[in-house]
Amino acid sequence: MRDYTRYWTSGALLHRDERQNDNFHLDPMLLLPLLCIMGIGLTVLYSAVHQDLSILENQTAKLLAGFIAMTFAAWLHPGVYRRLAPLLYAIGLISLVAVFLFGTTAKGSQRWLDLPLLPRFQPSELMKVTVPLTVAWFLHDRPLPPRTIEVGIALLLAAIPAGLVVRQPDLGTGILIMAGGLVVVLLSGIRWRSIFLGALALLPFVPAYWYLFLNEYQKKRVFTFFDPESDPLGAGWSIIQSTTALGSGGLLGKGLFEGTQSRLDFLPESHTDFIMAVIGEELGFIGVITLIILYVLVMARGMHIAVQAGDTFGRLVAGSLTLTFFVNAILNIAVVSGLVPVTGAPLPLVSFGGTSAIALLVSFGIVMSIHSHRGWR
Amino acid sequence: MPGNQLKNSRVEARTFFVRAWTLFGGAVVLAVILVVRLFQLQVLEYEVYETRSEHNRIEVQPVAAGRGLIFDRRGVLLAENRSVSSLEIVEERTDGEIAETISAVSDLIEIQRSEIEAFHKRLKRRRRPYQAIPLKLRLLEHEAAIIRVNGHLLPGVQVSNIAARHYPLGEIGAHAIGSVRRITADDLKRLDQTRYAATRYVGRRGIEAFYEHSLHGQVGHRRVEVDVRGRVVRELELSAPEKGADLRLHLDSRLQILAYSALGDRRGAIVAIDPGSGGILAMVSRPSYDPNLFVRGMKSDEYRTLSDSRELPLFNRAVQGQYAPGSTFKPIVGLAAVSKGVTSWDETIVDRGWFKLQGQQRIYRDWSWTPEDAGGQGIVDLRRAIYRSSNVYFYDLATRLKVDALSVFAHQFGLGSDTAIDVYAAADGILPNRDWKYGAQGEDWYTGDTVNMGIGQGYLLVTPLQLATVASVFAARGRWKQPRMVMSGDESTENSPASVSGPSDKDWELMIDAMEEVVHRGDRGVGDNGTAWSYIGQDITYRMAGKSGTAQVVGINQGEQYDEAELDEFERKHAWFIAFAPSDEPVIAIAVLVENGGGGSSVAAPIAREILDAYLLPRIASNR
């Protein structure tokens, strides 16, 4: 049997030797694909908003802010996150409740919080980072694999904010928050048998969930997913138009700024949730594959960092943040290509939106921090 | 450290290693599934979606051809196309409640409650996103301006323009020109869907209906790129529509207006023909209707008022009304008899005011007959029988001529069939003979039927257009041209003249002389003036040939005198007058009908004179 302890120590030693500046904590192997994704994202966004420079500048500014936040997050010691986790969680929960009470409504969903002195933001996006931190904090100094009761508490920590977000309603982000917690639990070494049994036990709750928690529009989206043509001008519209955009892009695409589906506004939400369809239409199969490969590269590097992390907290956080990021991308592409019902998740680092991008960059800052501080116990 | 167990970092790290790469593997599998799906969409099914995307983007829009214009003989517009604005709302572009937008609009211009109801009905129908829904059709000019000026305050409200037909003559020209109406669901079943894809109106009556094909033109198409709102982003290709052909009518709008006003409030019809070309100079039927109402569209009760009226304003009496011609038929009977050798211009009979067939008791009376037996024209030859309009003479003549010969001869004058080249829905009338009666009535032809037919009564029915044609046949001395509305640019395509065979040139001239006497023979005493002289012949400055007719509507019992005033209005006799002038070189032939008007000479002849005066006097003055 291999000595896994040696695996990470040797890697860490090797890496430390390579590092020239102790103040530089950004991980080039992670940074490069992230920058590529953002580059493609900005380019396609520019096309999706009909080459409106002001929107492009706006998003670029947010990405820059995110980059600065990432640099800072990478510079902080992982121990800071571990200690701050419960506090961040509490702030997150309070702001989610605040959204409920006096949040800003847009497109039928109450997601934004307008606080004095702060820019408008979506607490649900911040929760995507906070939940993995909190669940990892809860589990990190317990013997692993966790006991059933601990698993229960850990899942509850994720389920409370996820439930609040689903009620906004924002099913996509809710799922991703829950996935963040779930991934931590899975990574913590819970037995496969327990996972299987748990899933089995949850099965009966699916109908209950359907009847108790899903809104009419959410149910309708599920129905139209199975038969978009039943309501081509209503709920089926977006999925028909997005598959049309993707499919008509073909292998090489119609060319940047040449996508008719987006240029002529047939594609709804073309700069936010459905921006993948613009990529598919204008850059073709090649463009889409390139983006997916970049996401896989990010995930691979993230998982490598997680595996190499020196402590439980670091492992769990890096693994969870990385996997959630990838699940987020997969979920979005699956929606756009008509594989799962419309859930409303942005394409990470590509879709227009500040809070999401900043939160994601901060989460990768944390991952980089875990990597660069792994020798410093 | 909490918990019962101690943490085992090495085991934990190992577990994590396995877990992490397992989940990574699972995620990669999901990614591969996505790639397969995208490959299916973008590579395998590319063509399906490419087509769908093109279908989204490219719209082939039919482009309506401008409907051909209609002019009178001098180039006066009789039917034109006007731009009509309508107010539309695009629900997706409005702010807030649609009701608020509507009330904001109705603060600016008047909107009927019924228009709002109709709007909401259309709003509920399934439609593509951003499709405009009309709220008010036919905006007035200032209303369209108000909406345009306030456009920025009314998001989603727009003014659109279409071309709609307009008839400047209104009800004066309605029966001659006809009208278009909105294409209905029934129309769509019989119209060519492609040709009419962009068309909103179709010719319904008159010229508009008869020449629908040439007026309509050829639909054009343009391929445009549209956005999701259906707005045209750019035009990719245009095959221009071909404008419908303009038509120039023989109609003289001044004569038409005059004829319309000459009839006044009386029910009746006037048709005037240029005998040289067969061109119809005027065609009037009263009462009439405003054809512009059909363009605008009528509410059902509005339409019912028109269609159910006892006066039948929608009925084109000039070409569809069928009446007994009465005495206006006598010149044809006379010419038939002369050309068949049944009588001669010299032969005379004695008219005592009544006629009996041999071996029958029934008495056929002259119009001058009185119960005291004092009537009758005395000794009459054919010429006198015409200008005195002797019934007895023609009872006798028709009996001797027999129905078959008379019917065949009269057919040459265009009776019993529609000889007009381009008159919409013209009736055939009835020119009876033995076979017709057996077929229609299941009875044999009796000699009594011939007697009645001799004075233009009985089964014989004609339309005013047919009688105007008869007048033009006499004017042209038998070498006549078929009546037509539209001037053909090319004379060679004009129909070759029809010809009446039988009468010699001398017969024609003698008959026309006799018809001139109807108008001009005066100052000879009560018993010898032309029937129309005292009404129109005393101050006439040109030579007119004419013939009056007074057609019975109800049968009169044997031996009864009846009082015209006591009859119901709709049972009174129809007044006819046919004429042409100048009689040696006629330029106009006319038939005037006044329904239930009474005497032809007293009622119809003055109308004919008024019209002929208006047409001829300026010409005569300019020739001098």
C-alpha cells in the first residue's frame, strides 16, 4: 500500500522550494485556466449584450475587484477562515433572513439586499462559499468518518440556508449551496453504504418536497422540460431557443458577434443564465468543449490542492469549493443544453453578475491560500 | 479534542485521497455526458437546429401590391387608395397594467367601449410575443398626430398605416364601380392563399369584383431578418409586388352625377351608352349606398339596415332589376314584322281601343281605352302606332307575327341574355318563347301570351342595361357594339359589332323617324301628338328619337278601370323611357326606369331629356 502521508509531504516540500516569494500566494496552475475562462466570458458577454461597452466595463470592474479579493483571500492563513467560519455563517444566515424581510425583488424573485454603505449583493451567492467553510469547520476536528448524528448536523447546516434560498425562489443556487455541504460530508469519509442508504431514505421525500415546497412556476418548468413544445411561447420558450442556439452553432460556430439567436433576442437571459448558448452559437462545439476543458482543468488542480492539503479543514474546504464550482458549471450547461429542467444557475465566471463572480474568486483565493500555507502549521 | 476516537491523520488523508479522486471521476463522467449531449446537438443534429434558427430569424413577408386605380373617361378618380392609420398596442412593451395604457390613450383620443372589448378579446388569443394588437382602426389625422407626439409617454403604443380603398363619388358611383370589402373567412376558402397573402380587401361588387384579377396585381415577397419582437432588422431580399392595373372607364363622372341627381328620391335606374363604342357612360341605381362603408366595415345592425330595407339600396336595379319593358318594346316588334313581311309601312288598321282574338271573349285594351268605349287611335299605320303607342296595333301585329319569329328577332337586340362584356352580375332577363314557357311554367304557349308580348308585357322581362342596349342598337341602326364599362386601350381588341339582320336601311330610318315623332311631333291636336312631345318635345333644340313605356306591375281585371292613386306605391306602373340623340348621328343612347313611377312619357322622359341635354348641349355649343 502506498504511503499517502508521504505523497502530500513530498509534494509540499517540492512546492515550497519552487516558491520564490512568501507574499505571493496565487497558484499559477489554478489562476491560468481561471483567467482563460474569464477572458472567454468577457468576450462572449460583450457579444451577448449587443456590444454594449458599459456592461462590459461594469463586469470587468467586478472581476478586477474579485481578483483583488482573491489575492487577499489567498494571502490570509486558512486558520483565519476556520476561526471565522461560524461568524460568517451567522452573518450569512441573518442576511438571508433580511432578504426575506426587505430584499429587492427582480424578475419575480427576491434575491438582492440593498444595505447602506455596501453595494447591492446576493447573500445566497456568499452562502455558496460560507456553507463549505462552516461544514468543514464543524467536521475538521472530529474523528472521521463522522457519526450519523454529526452527518445530520452537518447536512442541516447546509439545508437551512439552502432552504431559505429555494424559497426566494432560486432553486439553482439552493441546490448548489446544498451540494457544497453535501460534498464536504462525502469527502469527510462517510461510508458509501451510508450514502446509498441515505439517498434511499430521502427518496420518499421527493413527492413531499414537490407538493410542499415547489412553486407553480417551478413545477411548470419541470413539466415543460419533458415537453417544451407543449408551451413553445411560454415556459418552453427558453429551452427551445437555447437548444436552437447551441445546435445551430454547429462545430465551429457562426462567429463571434454573429449569433442570430442572441443578436435578435430570441435567446432569453443571453448574458446571464443562458450565456452558454451564446458561446455554443458563436464559437460552436469547439468553443464549448474548450470551456468545459478549462473547467475540468480548474477542478483537477483544485482537487490536487485538496489532496495535498495538510489538514482536514483545508482538504474539505478546497475539495468542496472546487467540486461545487464544477457542479455549478455542469448544472448550468445541462440546463442550457436541455438535459435538466431550468433551475436558474449562472455559468461560473462567465455569466454577467458581480456577487457570483466575486464569491467564486474569493473561494479560489481560499483554495490557493490552503495550498500556499500548507507547510505552515 | 472531542469525540471518542482519536483522529488518525494518515487514515483520514488516505480516505480523502480516494474520495476526492472518486468524486472528481464522477464529475468528469458528468462532463463527458454533457459533451456527448453537445456533440449530439451541435454536430449530429446541427442541420435541424440550423433550420430552426433560420426559421426564427428569416421571415418571408408578403408585400401587398397597390390595387389598381379606377378612372372615368376623363381621368377623374373613381376609386383610389388612401393611407389609413390604426392604433396598436404591443403588450410586452407596455409599462404595468394594459388597462392603464388604454386609459392613458383614451385620455388623448376617443376610444369606444366596444373597441376596448374587441381589444381584450384579441388580447386573449394566442399570439407570438411582441405581436401588435389593434385597439382603434381608422384614426383621424389629428388623432394619429396626437398619438405620435405623445409616443414617448406611451410605451408599447404605436400607429401603423395600411392602404384602404376610397370612393370619392360615394353612393353616386356605388352601383357602377362597386366596392371592396374586408376579406372574410369564406373569401379565404376560394381565394388563392399565396396571391392574397398580404391583401386585406377583395372586390365585392361592380367593376371592383369583375376586374378583381387585374386590379389586384401580383403579390411581392421580401425576405427579412426579424428579431424576437418581430421587428424587421434588415431586408435581405425583395421581389417587388406588381401594382394592379389601372382601369379607365367609359363612365363620364359628370353625367353619372347628373343622372344620379336627375332620378332624385325616386327608385329607379339609368343607363347611358355611347352607341359608337358600346361604352357605358352612366349607370345609376337608386336608392344607393355608400361603398366606403364596406371598406370601413359595418356593424351587423348597420348592414342589416341596408340589406333588409324594403327599398333595396344594395340591389343594382340597372343590371339586376328585371322589369316588363312595356311599350318600349314596340319598335322591335314593328321592325320584326316589317322585316318578316308580316306588315308594311303602308298597311293600316283601325284602332277602336280594344282587341279581341278570334273566337275568344277576353278583351285586350289600349292605354287610351275608357269604359265608355271612347278610346282608340283610329286609323293607324306602323309609324303612327309608334308615336301614338297604339296597343291595339301591336296586339294585332304580334298575333300575326307569332312568338317564335318575334323572340328570335328580339334576341338580336341583346334581350334574354347578358351581352355586356364586363358588367358584374348582369341579369339575363327573360325573352320568352314556346320552349321557355313549357320549361318554366309547364304550360303551352297561348296566343294570348303573344298578344301581351306585343306591347312588352307578359313574361317578357328586361333590365335597364338591356333597354339602354336596345336604344343603342337603334341608334347604331342595327350595327351595335356590346356594352362595356372599361375602355380597352387597344381598339383591335374591341368586340366586333353585332348586327341585327332583317330590316333594311330604309326600315331602320323609317322606324327612327317614327321614334323621333314620339318626341318632336306636336301641335297636331290631342290625338296626334307624339306621346312624349308635351313633356319634353316643345323646346328641344336637337333631334331625339325615343320611346316611352309604362309597364304594368299588377294584372288588371277585365273591364275594370283602376285609379293609379289608389294603388299601393309598390303596385303602381313602372315608367320607362328609351332615347338616343342626335337621331341622325347619335352619340348617346339611354334608358330611364322609374320604379312605380307611373307614365313613361310624363315621368321618365323628362329625366332622359335632362341627361341628354346635359350631355349634348355643351357639344353642340362647342361645334358651332
